[in-house]
Amino acid sequence: MPHIEIVGITKVYEQPAAPPIVALDGVDLTVEHDQFVSLVGPSGCGKSTLLHLVGGFISPSTGEIRIDGRPVTGPGPDRGIVFQNFALFPWLTVRGNVEYGLAEKGIPRRERRKVAQHFIDMVKLTGFEEVYPHRLSGGMQQRVALARMLACDPQILLMDEPFGALDAQTRLILQEELKEIWRQARKTVLFVTHDVREAVFLSQRVVVMTARPGRIKEIVDTDLPADAPRLAVDALAEDIWATLREEVLKAVVPGDRREQAP
Amino acid sequence: MHATPVLRRALGLGVLKRWASVIALFALWEGVCRARLVDPFLLPALSEVLRRGAGELWSGELVAFTALTLYRTLAAFVLAGAIGIAIGVSMSLSAPLRWFGEPVVSFAFPIPKIALMPIFVLWFGVFDLSKIVMTTVAAVVTVISATHLGTRHIDKYLLWSAQSLGTHRRALFWKIVIPAALPAILTGLQIALPMCLIVSIVTEMITGGRGLGGYMIYASRFAESDKVFLGIFLTALIGYVLTEGLAMARRRLLAWHPEETVMV
């Protein structure tokens, strides 16, 4: 049985005194267990909306999303999420943030501490346990968000442009770290990005979406061997970009004010 | 070791710098009186006021009055805080309460609440109760609107994050909304506290009934201007201690908040 089934999903945002926005229009997608799938597409194509639907934070206008065959009815700790803007709890320290989900699971304090420390070490934040998030750089905050999600041990990782707000160097390092974490932990990952090279480097399949209303244009197999030369990654990224390019151009018609779907 | 006197001097200078304007004002006050530029009846010298204060302290009456004002102020503050936070939170949680409450708060906000004092005297008598009720009513609106504003708009990504980490929908309010709104709630309380002191003293002035407000009004009737100034001095002192105490509590509670790390 596939891990995630997205069946005939449509999402329409009604707005007062304006035509409704069709964010997603008939999206079907199946993700197998332990697969790393990226969603790429022009801004406002609904890729984040799709991720939020899988997360159960919003509900579809039509269609259904199933996890292990069971329909999604709301958010749950089986699906961890990392947002582009980190969304750390500012009133908790790094340790407090990473321990939060463990406390919600009812794990006793001592055990909680041990597990949290493991993930804090994993994202290389050892020594920053008692620091509040606003003291950390963007890259460090994103690592905390990653550790907070992983500590809960969700089967599915949903990542919404997690490296979008980072500088180029931090981005590269975190991409490699994420790939390593995924290799070790073997999770199902749904990864939203607008960086095609990032998508090819990380994932086994890249889903290319159309400009709004978001539909799936093409699914590209990008499961390169771990030791694939950079050139192979670049060539594949080039191919996908060629497909994506016309959609991006469609999305930026001059004078057409498009906003990211809410 | 040699850093200690340097540090101490730096600290001393810091304190002096911080208080320079107040000290200068006091010096001016004293100087003007010593130079006999004003009638000592209209403006007694600071030293006279303090001497009077030292004398009054022995009588015990002033201490009792100060304690009474402090009691009324703090009782009203605690009531306004508890009721205000409860109402503000309820308005955020329930659409019907919001529908009912928002216009009422907007309407009540600009009213000079002290205008209700004659009514409260009729309802609750001239003693403690009417004064505390009056002060609570005056301060509660601020706490309600600060709490409501703070709890109404919370970053949805914080709520979503908590839910994906296993927080139940119903627990979100206490686990996420309240901590996220704490800065706004504390701001409301910080405005309410000096308001409580002001209104308490005004109610004492209106209805007598001892306390610092009553003390000043009586002194004024008997033309004891040094006692009036002593009352003002004490009121300012209490106000400073109370607000500073709350500011300290804020710094502790909001150690995580970016605003609290800005060096002044």
C-alpha cells in the first residue's frame, strides 16, 4: 500500500467581492514508503497548499488524501512539518523546542532530555541547548525546526521550502545533512522547493507543477546513485528547468498580480 | 582585582546619570525655597517636606494611610488583572462573546470612568468597596483590550507546528496562544497598575475615607501645604516602586523575547 495517496484534490479559496482562486485543480499523486519526493513549480502554483493539505492543516474542496489508506482528517504527529519561516516557539529554548513534541507524547523527563540531546547533536547545535531562538541565526533556527520535527519520529516529513530563507552556503550544508538524515532514518519525505537543483539532488522523484491553477505537469524520476557526478545532477536539473520554464513565464505575465495562496 | 573600583565607579556614574534630572529638579526646588523666591506656604522646601515626613512617620497615621492606599490599589489591580484577562481571553475564544464584547469595550474605552464614582457610592457605600470597585472598573478595560488584541492574532504557523507535534486542538490555547500573547498581556497590566494608583487616590479624594488621597485633601483644607507635598512625594515614590517592580517581573517573564535583550 502506498504511504501517501492524493486523489482528485481541488482547493478553491473563496474571496469576498472577487472571483474565487483555484489553487489546485485535480491533483493525483502517490508516494511510496521511504520515498523522497519534491514538488517544484512557479510561485503561487499551490505546492505549499498541497503540503498543508497533506499535513491536515486545511481541508480540500474536493478529493481525498489518505495516509496508509486512512483519510486525513486533521494534523497529527505522524506527519512532521518544517515551515519556511521556522515557526519555532520563541518562549522555549532550543532544548524546550526540541522536547516539545516528546512532552506531548508523554515521554518522561529524563528520556525526553536524552532523545532531544541526540537530535540537537545531530543538527550540530551542541552547546546551544539553553539559548532562545531569537538569538540564533536563520540557519541555526532552521536546524532547530528540523530537530524538533525529527525528535517526534514522524513517519512522514513535510518540508515547505525549508531552505528558502537561508544563504547559499548554509543551504548547501543543510541539503547534504538532510540527505544524510534521510538515508539513515528512512522516512517518507514530501519536499516543496523552487530550487530545481535542490530537488534533483535530494529526491527520487520530482513533481513539476503548472502555473495556477496548480496541476501536475510531469513527474521526473531523479533517483541517481549516491555517487552520481555533479554533472548528472546538473543535466537532470537542466531538463526539468526546461519543462518548468514555460510555466514560470506563464505565472509572471506582466501586470498580473499573483500572490502566494494563503 | 583592579577592575572592581573601575566597575563600581562606572555603576555609580550610571546611577547618577540616570537620576540626574530628578536630582536637579529637587535641587532647584530646594534652592528656590532657600532663596525665599516663593512663599513657603505655597511651596515649602523639600527639606521641610521630608522633615515633616519623618515626624509623621512616628505618629503612625501616615504609615496606616499609605498602607490603605496601597491595599486599595493592589486589590483593584489584582481584580482588574484577573477579570480583564479572563474576559479578554473569553472574547478571543468565543465568537458570540466577541460580538457582544468588542463594541462594549470600544464604547467604554474613552469614557472617563471616574464619572461613575457617585453611582458606586450609592451602590456600594463610601468605604473600601466602592473605591476598589471604581478602581477595578477604570483599569479593567485596558487589560481586556490588551489581552484580547494579544490573543486574537497568533501566527498560524505556530499553531500548525504545535498540532503537528501532537498538541490537541483544545490545548492550543494554553500551550501556544497564552505564551505568544504574554508580551501584550503584560503591557496591558503595566498600563493598568499606575492607573489603579491614580484612580485609588482620586476616589479617596472624592469620598474622604483616609488613604493618601484623603490625607492630602484634609491637609489642603487645613492649609498644611507641607503635608500635601508630602502626600504627592509619597504617591510618586509608591508609583515608581510599583511600576519598576512590574517592569522587573516583565524582564524575567519575557527573557525569551527579543525586546528584552536590547541594551539601553
